[in-house]
Amino acid sequence: MDTTAEAKPRVVVAEDEAIIRLDIVETLIEGGFDVVGQAGDGARAVELVLELKPDLLLTDIKMPGTDGLQAAEAMAELKIPVVLLTAFSSPDLVDRASAAGVYSYVVKPFNPSNLLPALRIALSLHSRMKDADQAIEEAQEKLEIRKLVDRAKGLLTEKMKLNEPEA
């Protein structure tokens, strides 16, 4: 067995229509994803994400109770990428999805050739954003260290009458 194989991306699927949800899950599994949780509403999707810590949430927008956009807003705080799969494509919903931090928006009816690439691109974008965030954090740390060194050097030159190279 090849242990160097890349792990399958872990996904939680939220869709209130059970038959459509089963079709989505089957498509994802056949497409190389690991569906770790399924929900019929946004509140349960958020619970599953908190519990299972997947790589991505795929959710419908219009569901009973907490809808997919509300779930997406919660995922933004958790830094979990979200792909919306919905029959609705009004400009208002697309704008709300964008404001909620959604990574991709796929309109039903879906097929593997439009759903799977959207998920893979969302995961890739999320990975690049995490890398960029980490690079920013490291640059900020280096800047803070540089400020401390400069302050210490200034004190040494002032208090001990050292020149800059000596300090």
C-alpha cells in the first residue's frame, strides 16, 4: 500500500433535500473527496464543522432555520472554506455570498464537471490564503524583533557611549 498518497479532502455537505444530498455525496466520493458529515440545515452543518473540522463545507443556501449564507458567515470566523451549491443565482444572493466569504458558487443542476473543480479551486485558494496569512504573521514578528534590536542599539549607543557597530 502506498502511504505517500495525498489524503482525500474532508467535506461536510449541507442540503435539506435528502435525495439531492445523496447525489452530492456520491459525486464527491467518486471525485476523490471524503464526506465526513451530512446535514439538512445550516445549524447542524455548523455543529458538524465544529466537531469534525473538515477541509471544506459544501452547502445549499435556502434551508430551514439557519440558511447556507448564515453557516458560511460562521465558517469565515473558523477559517473554513465554503462552496455554495444552489438553484438560486440572483445578484443579491451572489453579493451576500461574496460578503460572507464564500469561495465558490455553483448553480444547480450540478454535474461533476462543474462541482468538483469548484471544490478543488476553493481548497487551493484557501491553502494560498493560509500561506499568505502565515507569511504576513512571520513578517510582523520579524519587524517587531527588528524594532526591539534597534531600540536596544539606541540605548547602548546613548548610555554606554558606543558607536553603532559596537552596539
